[in-house]
Amino acid sequence: MDALPAGLGADAPIFDPAAFRLTGQEAALAARARAFGQAVLAPRAARWDREASFPTDNYRDMHGNGLLGICIPEDEGGLGAGFRAYCLTAAEMGRYCGATALTWNMHVCSTLWTGALTEDLDMEPAVRAEHRARRQRHYDRILRDGAVYSQPFSEGGAAAAGGVAFGTTAKRVPGGFLINGKKIFASLAGHADFYGVLCTEVREGDEKPSRRDTLYLAIPKDAPGVTVEGEWDPLGMRGTVSRNLVFRDVFVEEDAALMPPGLYFQAALRWPHMFMTLSPTYMGLAQAAYDFTVKYLRGEWPGMPPVKRRMYPTKQIAVAEMRVMLEQTKALWFQAITDARPDPSKEQVLRAWAAQHTVMENAAALAAKAVRTCGGQSMLKSLPLERIYRDARCGSLMLPWTAELCIDRLGREALYEKGETDD
Ligand SMILES: Cc1cc2nc3c(=O)[nH]c(=O)nc-3n(C[C@H](O)[C@H](O)[C@H](O)COP(=O)(O)OP(=O)(O)OC[C@H]3O[C@@H](n4cnc5c(N)ncnc54)[C@H](O)[C@@H]3O)c2cc1C
């Protein structure tokens, strides 16, 4: 158990295990993340933010406490968390350090997408056997060496939103692939050991690249032809170090494949909740904004004079409104992460978009309301609320399910059944 700084009581769970009927595994993993977050992540978070530096120390400790392998199946050496268990655990991490939780998500997806998710997808037995053997190499690196994976797919065009094929290409050559292209906003750039790149396999004679030919390949950080470019000095989520990655004739072996050809395309169609994994960080930030407000108005924030502000009716109304928004956010999000499965119904997909939109927009709204309610001193950089406020503003921008795109799809899909047009 990680020790808390003197005078600090342990935080209550975001999702009470009895009230939300969590499994024993979910409750235990969330408790592990909460204890670690409060004792280890929270005291360090201001530093990564101030320096816009990567939280390397956190990753070393997450290797030590097993969290790097949270979604690696138990019989392959990991903690065996499924989608919902991961989401609940990640929300507790996001509560204490947004940048660590968000980058950890990129890493975890390289194991969740290749692990639990692929069990639900169709593969020929021989392909599945080869996939399992390959992923074990990646999992061993993570469990044994503490290897960290990232997930660069954004390119600045319509590909990351799922509209067209990725512009980064992979061409088959003897023994493997040659990769060319550029990724923007590549969190963990320069810090991950492997970049889990989504790219399009192109062949001689192909008329036009197809999303069906998406490959998911792990490119070693030091492979010849890989460069990290550009500055990173953003508004929020500063510790993610999301610089540009450029690949010029980068060779990777066949075994670099994190998924067999065609499987990512199948996953994106049949397991759409896979794109919700960026939301837990922001669920945690929403809770953090609320927690801060209550402690601050009660005059209980550590290191601050014990001045109470809770007796003003306007503050009470603001906290009540924040609580309503937080409960709405939690309830919808919990239902959506519970819905996650292969081939969800249309209702479940609409709810997933509604939940993603709600978490991302409400995290920012709750943080803004917290600053307004707590007042001037609360936005000093010596307190975490100012960072929570800036980090929370980034959630709505995360492709492929940005807040705008969720609204766009919800409106269209609610009004049109498959194949319907107005002609
Ligand atoms: C802190 C942070 C960390 C990130 N980390 C990663 C990472 O690790 N890996 C990664 O791949 N990406 C990452 N991203 C990138 C992110 O997912 C987006 O790709 C990026 O913010 C897009 O920026 P853009 O200026 O290209 O926006 P645009 O793509 O121009 O989008 C701007 C807005 O237009 C809308 N839009 C975009 N495409 C469409 C469309 N086809 N139809 C309708 N509306 C559309 C969306 O609502 C979007 O918000 C990160 C972003 C941030 C802020």
C-alpha cells in the first residue's frame, strides 16, 4: 500500500463497489490505482505540467506495481483486466494526474486491443495461434523490461476520425515492412519504447489505399529512420509530450504486427467502444474538480489556511449543481462502459457517443465551475485546480470521438436507419 502524505485521509472510490455492484477484480484494481494515484501521482503532477516533461518516474513505479500489464491476460502474466475494469481503474488514475492517465491509456490499448478485444473477433484458428504467439513477445517486453508502448494514429487529416485510410504506409519487403509517413500529436514521443502505429498496407497496382488494409505495427523507438520533431508547449496535458513522429523508410520485421492484417478494421466496426478508452481520464478529472471544490469550501485543502467558505448560499447552490452534473456524468458513463461488447446494438452505440460527449464536455464544465466557485486563490498554480482546468479542456478534442463528432454521428444515426436517404 502506498503511504499518503501526513494529514491526508484516503479518498473514497469514484464508483462505490457495493452501490455500482463492481466485481471483486474491478474494486481491487480501482483501489490499487486510487492509493497509488493519491500517494504517488498527485504529489508529482505539478512538475510534469510545469516542465511539459514526460512522467518517466511514474512509469517506472507503474512497472513495479503491475499497472503496465493491467490488460495483459492473467494466463499470459498480466492482471487480466477487461474493458470495464480498465476504465474504472483509469478513472482513478486520471483523478490524480491527467497526463499520466492519458498516456497510460495509449500504452494499455496496445494490450487491451490485442488481448481481451481480439478474443471476441473472428480469426482462422491458425491466424489466432500466430497472433497469440506474437503478442506474447510484446507482453513479455512490458512485463519483464517495463517496455512502454504509445499509440500514434493522428495525421492531421480525416484518417484519425475514421473517414479515410491512414496516410502512413507499410510496404511488404523481404522479412517485414517498410514504413513511411508522419504522425502528429504522438503522445509519449521520444519516451515510449515502441510506437504502436496504425498505417495502411499498400501494394503495387492498388488503385487507392483502403481502410480494410490498416495494419497495427510496433515500431522500436530507435529504429533507423524514426525521428521526433516539433515543439510541445500546449495549454493542457503538458506531460503527454505529444510531438510529431516521422518515419522515413523504417524497416520492421513481420513480428512487429500487433494484430493480423484486417483485424483492426474488424475491431473498429464490431467493437466501437474501443474508442471510448480516452474518456476515463476525463471522468477522473471531473471527480477531481468536484473533490477539490468540496475540500476547499470546507477549509480543508492541505497547506491552505483553514478558511471556510461553505456558509454562503451561492456556494452551496454551485456545489449542488456540480453534484448533479457529476452524478449524471457518472451514471451515463458507467452504463456505457457496462454496455461495451462485440456487435453492440444501435442503442448501445448511441449511448456510447452520448457518454463520451458528456464526460469530455462535463469535465471541462465542472472544472470551470470549480474555479468560479472557489474563487481567486483557487486558480493559483500552487493548487491543482488550475491544472485540472487546463487538462480538462483537452478531452473534447480527442479523435476519433471528439465532442463534435459524437454530436454529428448521434444526430445522423438517430434520424436515419441503415441505407435510408431522402431522395
Ligand atoms: C493532449 C493531447 C494528446 C493527444 N495524444 C494523441 C496520441 O497519443 N495519438 C494520437 O493519435 N492522437 C493524439 N492526439 C490528437 C487528437 O486525437 C486529435 O487528432 C487532434 O487533436 C486533432 O487536431 P487537429 O488540429 O488536426 O484537429 P482536426 O482534425 O482538424 O479536427 C478539428 C475538429 O474538427 C472536427 N472534425 C475532424 N474531422 C472531422 C470529420 N471527418 N467530420 C466532422 N468533423 C470533423 C472534430 O470535432 C475536431 O475536434 C492528442 C491530442 C491532444 C490534445
